[in-house]
Amino acid sequence: MSDCRHKTQQALMRGTSLVELLIGMVIALLASIVIFQVFSVSESYKRSTTGGSDALQSGGFSAFALSRVIGLGGAGFVSTPGAVGCALGVFRGTTQLFGQGASPYRTTTALPAPFEAAINFKVRLAPVLIVAGADANTPDIIMVMAGHHPSMGRHNWVLSQAVDSITLADSSVVGINNSKDSANVAQHDLLLAIDQDPGSGRGANTTCDIAEAVESPSATAPFAVPNPVLLSTGANFSGPNRFKSASNYYSTSLLVANLGPVSATAPSPSTSPQFVLLGVGNDGTTPNSLLSLNMITGFNPVGGGGWVPQSLADNIVSIKAIYGVAGTPLAPNVSSWVDPTGGTWGAAALSANRDNLLRIRAIRLAVIARNAQPEKAADTSTAGNAGFSPATFTLFGDTSVSKSVTNPDRHYRYKIFDITIPLRNMVLMTQNP
């Protein structure tokens, strides 16, 4: 009886054997491997979802920003006689930013990439110009010109011109003011002068210029007729008076429109004239960024000067655009979509053809965004490999114009935004010819 109790106590006191311990360790190890595999797959899906959301957000914001800027094309000058298509001279300080008589048609300070390679023609006043990329992989550059002023669309004749001033027939028509921005710095209106008889003035080299209205000589009755409007002689945005008729500058048939105020402290205030270049490039930290460069306020002449682009969004790898054009300059509707290339619709040829500029009614734009994090290297043996981007994106497939954009980085995920942007001011121009 005592032997049975002793054996029972021994059985109850026996511990885990070495074999059992090893089996338990193997099971725990296998469970850890499975858990980490599940975690790795889950994290991969999370990165894909987050990356896709980032691309969706960047692309959506870019589409909104581009629609907002491009839709204003032509504001403030499309109804001004002789404005569309005139050879433009843009000044800041004593520097002529654009409009030189020979290539590169800009100040000696090179434009930042990608704009320098694109602007190789004489800039003329136009609502929107598309500078097509050199190939399928090169993004297009879009140039938008517009004004922001309550008197936009109105203009006035110049009664007389002096060395540093002009006298308008009625300065109240163009609404000249001398307000201040939020930093208490004067915002001076930019005046657009258009020569209605270029053969008697400066000729075809430059038929319209931009200068800054500084003040009136009379403190008691500012800008009242017949007080002249003084023009800046180099303080902020204009060079020596470009409106004077001496030295074969302008004829006596000079018309002036107001494009809106600019400030020395704000590079792109919301009320400033929009002479903007839009493209894709490196913003200094991110190689694929949507960039904006204002051709007037984006140049800083202080301390040697330089162009200052702004980054609007990251993870944008390309933008491609086509024109929606009407059959005639006064027809309101888009009759066809055309590629911005060739001897008719290429940027250089189009900017010099006023009738074709007046036919532009809309821009159709493709914005290609991608996620920031690459995924597992794609199997490039098949173009349609599930879960990875295709080898080629075909854009505008439902129009007569088709663009194919090759994708060299197929281990990223992409989002494509196809938007049509009507140019409201060009449509309104047809209703008030």
C-alpha cells in the first residue's frame, strides 16, 4: 500500500522532459514565424493603402490647383484691343525679364528647371500656352496669363506721355489705386500698355509692356484727370518708363489696362497678376513635385537676383495637356481637341498667331501621381502583371488625340486624373466681341 502511494507521489512530482521542452520550443518558433509573416504582409498592404491614399490626395489637390489657375487664363486682357498675341516685355527693377530681341528671350538669369529648357521662344500675351515635352516621358509645361483687378476687362487711352509718367483720359476707368498689403507695404498696380499702331512705335519687337503705377503728382487729388500717373523708375517691378514715345518706344496710339496689384513682400499674393509657369521638377527636396513660377513676382532682383519657384504638391511624376479649340475666334464651343505640337499648335507658332490663340476654349489635362513608397519589384515579363503598374499609360483615349506615357518605375502605384478646364474668360469674350 505504501509502495503505491510512493509511486503516485513520484508520478505527480515528475517535470517536463527534454523532448517535450524541445517540441514546445519548435511549436513556439513556428508560431512566431507565422505571426511575423502575417505582420509583414499586413504592413505591406498598409503601405500600399497609405501610398495609394497619398497619391490620390496629391493628385486630387494638384488637379484642383491647376484648375483654379488655368481657368483664369485671359482674365483682365482678352477684351482689350490688340492684347492677345502682342509681343510682351515684362520688367522688374531695371531688368527686362522677358521680351528680349534674341534668344533666350529672357533675363540673363536662367530659369530653374524644368522651365529653362521649355521657354525658348519669344513670349507673347496669351490666355494659356502649352509647351509640349520633348518625348512621352517628359512632362508638359503650361503657361497661364491673367489679371486680378476689379476693373479687369476695361481699358483707357493715354492722352500724353512724359519721361516718367503718362496721363490717362480717365484714370478711374482702370481703377488705379495705391493700397497696402498685410505687411503694410505698398501694393502698386501693374499697368499693361498696348500699342495700337506698332508700325509707328517700337515695331514688332515689343508691342506691349508692363510697368508699375506708383503715385500721382497731386496728393490732394490722386489719379484725377488730368493729373498724370507716375511710373516706377526701378524701385520694384518696372524698369525705366517704357510708355514714353521717345526713342521709338511707342506710338501716340497707346492703350492701358490694369492687371492688378503686386507687392514686394509677397511673391504670389492671391490678388497678383498670374503670369505663371506650371511644370514638374525638383523642388530642392523632392524630385517629383508640381512647381509654379510667377514670371513677374517670382524674380528677386535683390542681392544678385534669382527665380523663386513654389512647390504645390509632391509625388507628381507628369502632366500632359491638349487644347480644346473652337472652329473660329468667335465660336463659343469646343469643336476639336488638338495636340500642342507642330507648326500650328506648337507653343512658338501658336503664340504668334492671334486668331488661333482666340480659338482656345479649354484645356484637357492629365495629372499622373504615384505613391511615395516603392513596393516589391514588379515582374516585368508581362505588361499586365496584376498588382503593379502597366508599362504604358494611354491618356486622352476618347479623343482624336492620344498620348502614351511610358512608366519606367513599375514597382510604384499610380493614379491618373483626367480633367477638362474651361477658360471662362475666353468663352465670355465670344459673347462680348
